[in-house]
Amino acid sequence: MPEPTHAVLFDLDGTLTDPFVGITGTLQHAIREMGHEPPPADDLRRYIGPPIHKTFLAMFGDEVLATKALGHYRQRYGEVGKFENELIPGIVEALETAAGQGQTMFVATSKLKSHAIDIIDHFGLTPFFRHVHGSEADGTRADKGELIAYILQTEGLDPARTVMIGDRLHDVVGAAKNGVPAIGVLWGFGDRTELEEAGAARVASQPAELKAMIAELVG
């Protein structure tokens, strides 16, 4: 059997792209469809990153209502919201550098896998990644720890030779549950305190810093 390869797992929202307009606009749409006046977009920023179903469960306090809101969300996001998105400046260069280092890269997102594939393809990032991994419509693998465990198993990766890169504590905590070190990034929706308290091994302030950090953690 070949030795497991070095691997880099990238979160999507807030790490590879800035989805602020698409996600907050779609959250507002879903809240409005549920019969409530939505808050301003900036007040919804904190909901970017965690699984959307959990967000609606926190908002409405009821599984049935949360599932209904999720349906409204997915309808608009699948048609419009996923493309109301922008590449993070410098991220393409960082991916090119990682590819040049011989790193095998994967997307690891709590977003629906089908939406993630569409976004990665839309921005021309598909050639950088061996596979795009995300959640399923029934909520399977929306939890980042569960998702990373699945990726390690299905891709045959060694946790000690793998690193997770993401902008929220869920990325860092999910990685730690699987023995994977994490690099937190500050150009997304979390801050340094959130990432360091969650246990990030490194925190990057700009994509150009990822090269050295990846090399330090996985070689």
C-alpha cells in the first residue's frame, strides 16, 4: 500500500471566497418567507460558517420551522445566492503555490456538496482540488468534525500529514477532533481570539502566509 500523501483541506466560505452578499441576502430571504422582518445584513455576518440548519434552529427554536426555513434558503441560494460571491484576493496565488509544493488539496465545507462544486467550478478553481467534499441534503456531514473524519477515511489520509485551513472555530475544532492541525485565517468571518481559543496551530493574516505554515505543519 502506498504511504498516505500530505494533504491540505480548505474550507470554502470565508477561506477561498467571500460569500457575504449571497449568504446574508439569502438568510434575509428565508427569514422574510417565514413571516419575519429580517435584520440588516451586517447583523447576520456571524451566521456565516456554521451549518445553516443549526442557524435556523437557533433562530426559530423548532425543528419543523428550521427545516421549512432551510427549504426557503436552499431554493434561493441554489438559484442566485451561490454566485453572489467573490474570490479572496491572493487565494489563487496561494493555491498555485501549494500545488507547486506538491500538496494534494481538497475542499472541506459544511455547505451542500452540490453548491460547493458549482462555486469551485464557477471560479475556475476545480483543477486545484482532487475532490470537493461537503454536506448532503439530509444534513449528513454538515458537522465539520464528521466531515473531516469522512474525508480522512475515504481519501486514505493520515491526520498527522493533513492540515485544515479555515476561518471559523468550527474548522479548528472539527480538525482537532480528528487529530488534524489547523491553520486559522483572518480574511474570513472569525477573528484571532476565536481561532486561537479553538486551538489553531497557526493563524494567517493573508493568503501569502499559507505556504510557510503548511510546510511547517505537514512538510
